[in-house]
Amino acid sequence: MKLISWNVNGLRACLGKGFTGFFSQLDADIFCVQETKMEQGQAEVDLPGYQQYWNSAEKKGYSGTAVFTRIEPLSVTYDLGIEEHDHEGRVITLEYPEFYLVNCYTPNAKRGLERLDYRMEWEDAMRAYLMALDKKKPVVYCGDLNVAHNPIDLKNDKSNEGNAGYTPEEREKMTQLLGSGFLDSFRTLYPDKEGAYSWWSYMFNARANNTGWRIDYFIVSERLRENIVDSTIWPEVTGSDHCPVGLQLDF
């Protein structure tokens, strides 16, 4: 089973930059996108053979997630069921026979860390949500999680200490999650691989110089460890400031 996750930084823009070509080429069973910045129907997203599930923010042109799946889910739910977290279209959960898939666009702490306190509340709520699902069946949690966990996960770790996405607080929340029965599929397979990033600033030729961050993940329940075939990053795929990441599972 092949799963893909991609922060498209505006799906309407990405559609004009080769999205459908990459989508066809990858031939995923389940394709998750974040930061759609649109509502379903605002652009033609023609993906024959796939069911589409959308969760859009109340604020127009902001945030948003979608899942395109050719495997029919048993059920689909939106958001976390918590009032303060359910206005920005950040979570879609699809239940499959073997696992729950949770597609997430984690709130950015923002420049000046103006949203860090909210981010901490979000992380606690999300961890509780994932742990509750995990009691029922294994979980595959993917998306733009807006944190580089360890120094190996970004090019310039020293100069970025304390910046949004690399604060001790955000990193600690990822550590807590991974200590709660989950694992980072990419680092499980490639613990020492350097230069593996999924996001680059549009400034300073960051992408050409591979001055990046790995902030897009497939986190899975510990008991799916033996089901992981591969965890992949496609830095050569453009169309967004993020590149797609993937997970292959064998059931």
C-alpha cells in the first residue's frame, strides 16, 4: 500500500505547476494534501478512480486539508471534536480495516512565536486523540507537522534554535508523541541520513542549496514497525515550497 503526503501551499496554484502529473506518476493508494487554501469545487481536481474528502478552513484561502483515496474508507471524520481546534480545516481521519489514517496540517507557531501557546494546546490535544485511536487499531499520522525534531532534520540547526518549528517546546512535544507508542517512519529506516529535507524557504536560493528542514512526516503506531517497506522523500518534485513524502506499507 502506497501513501503520499504533500503540503501543496495552495492546491489551485499547485495544479498549475504539475500536480496532476506527479499524482499520476506516483500512483498512490491514498494521497493526503495540506494547505489546500481552497474549498472543494473552487477548482477542478479531476482524479478518476479516487474518492475525495475535504476539510476547509472557515477563513477563505487559508489552511485546509484533503485526502484522495482509491480504497474506500470504512468511515471519515473531520477535526478533533474540540471547539477551539475545529475552525481551520486541519485534520481528516479515515478509518480503514487495518488502520486509522490521520492527515494533519499542524498550526505554525509563527514568527515571534505568537502562536506557540496555542500550538502547545494543539499538540496535547492531538497526542490524546492519536492515543485514543491507537487503542482501537494502529494509526498512520501524516502531514506537515511544522517541527524539525532533531539537529539532523534541518541544515542550520544552531542558527534556528528558538525559531518557530525548532523551539525546545515544539521538539519536546514530538519527543513525547514518539514516547507514546509511535515512531517516525523515515528515521526508523534512515536514522543517520543527512540532507533529507521536505521544506525550503523561497528566499536565499534555499532549495538550490538544499538549506532545508524535514517537517513533513509519516508517524505510525509502534506495532506497524514490521509493516513498513519504505519511507520516501521526493525533493526533486517542485510545485510547492514543500516536497512530497511517502510511506509504503505491507499488510
